[in-house]
Amino acid sequence: MDQNLTHRNHYIPRFYLKNWSLDGKTIQTYSILVSNSKVPYWTQQSIKNSAVWSDFYTRIEGDKEIDDFEHWFDREFETPAKPVFDKLLNGQKISYEESVVLSHFVFAQYVRTPAAYLRLTEQNIKLFPKILEETTAKINREAEKIRKGYPAFQFQKTVRESFFPMKVTVDKEQSLVEIKAVVGRGSYLDNLKHLLSSTLKVAEHHDWRVLHASEDISFPTSDDPVICLNYRNADDYDLKGGWGRKNCNILMPLSPRLILFTQVGAKGPYKDLDHSPYYSKLFRRMIIQHAHRYVYSDRPQKGMLELNARVVNAQLYEREKQEMAGWHIEQIQAERNL
């Protein structure tokens, strides 16, 4: 194992989590999945060890392990966004260019978490069998034409590097082509590269506004902090909106007092939402409901069981723990067994 690689991948940047830290080093954490009922509802954890998954973004190229995604996130999204966040936290206005930087960061954050991995993998599992079947059938039809003496069809070359683990087997005697693929980390990294290179532009024109919590509300954050909201009323909404879907609301907590907000296709200033006790309470509820496995806060918050009750399940807890521990080796083996 290369000691120079960044194996500990933070899927929530540490500079962001520090906005909920009272000492700059630790953060209050509410775990949604626990091994037994004696586990405290809130624990004080090191930011260094929060929102981290070993080799979550590490990929394999030949026999080499590569951590280019971790560095890419830092270079292209985190480092440019840090001074923009500082401005927002200090109540300063940002330029259009800085707003684009902010959009890029928020969009990247939306797709780089374990919860996003599960969403995209579920989508891939549904879509890829049909795509592979159609692609294989097309290649086989062309191979049959070539066998009969027709000129070869010129397939278009992809304009981007693909990280999708795939193996193509050609049976020349039968004029058949077989395609096998692994839906896992490699397909997820391929999704990320595409989303954060091509699809990213869909996020650039949002009119971001910073909203303040009412005096009695403190916003937490979570391990899945970017919320795409389809809102109809306080009792009728879902958290499955899309970045390009008109009237979808996108939210991301900035600190215990501030939350980032935009509505797709609309302009601010959303004055009725700012300092609003009603909407502050609603936003807090959504933040907690949207959490995947962890809620983070500067102080322990009340009412958690009502909003996102923790699951006490020793078997599930141990299984997820083992899956994370064996993640890297299992992904490598699956790709090499193609």
C-alpha cells in the first residue's frame, strides 16, 4: 500500500464541519444507526474522524492505487470555496464569479457522500442492464454485418476518460460480443467525473441567498447536507428534487445560524423566509430528516427521535461496519474478477 496516498477520504470537508465546532476540533454527533440502546444520543467526536470513509474515492489503474479524486475535490471545489464561505459567514456579499464557485461546491457536495453513492448506484443498477443489453445487441449486429462482408461501422470514440469497470469479450467464430460490468465504486467515480465535468453547468445560474435562523432555532447539519426539496406545503413535501427542476428548492446549512437557499428558476431575496420562526423550524426538520447516518451540531439538540429516530440494530450496525472495513479490497477484487 502506497503510504503517500490519501486513504482517509473526507466526504464532508473539515473546514465546513468546523462551523459547528465550539473548540475548532470536535463536533456533537447524533448517530442514526447504533449497536445498542445504551449508546448516548449525542457524542462529542473529533472532526478529523467525522464524515470519513477510507478509500471511498480511491481507484485502481492497472496495479496502482490512485487518489486523484480526493485531490481533485480539494483543488477544484474545496479550496476555491473556502474564502467564499468565509465571506458568507461574515455577512459579506459575493460576486457572480464567487457565486459560481459556490454552486460548484454545493453541487459537488451533493454527489460525493455515501448517501449519494447509494442513490446513484440504485439508479445504475436499474439503468445499466438495459443499456448493456442494447449496446451488446448493436455491436453483435454490426459484427454479423462485417462477417457477411459489409463495411465496418465506425463507433464514436468517447471524449472523456471512463472509470467504469467493464470487460468486452469477442467471439470471432460466432461473431458475438459479450459485455460485463461491475456496478460499484468504479461506476460511481465514473458518475462523479461526468456529473462534475459536464452536468455541473446546470448549477451555475442559481440565485443563492443566505437565510438566518430565528432566535430560538439552531440549524444542525448532516452527512448528506445538501437538500433538493420538492415543496408543496409544510405537510406535503419530499427530499427528491433535482438541480434543473423548476421551483425545486435547494438548501445547505452554513452554520448554526445560517442556511444557504435557492429556488430553481427564481430570484431572491426570499425575505419571508429570513429570520422566520416558521421556516427556521421547518428547515431544521428537513435537515435532520435528510441525514443518512449522522447529524452534526454545535450542541446536543432536542426532539431527534421524532424527526429521525435512531435505529438500534446490532447486526445491521456490525454489517455496515464490516462493509466499510472491507470496502476497498472487495471493490478491487470485483473489478479484477471481470
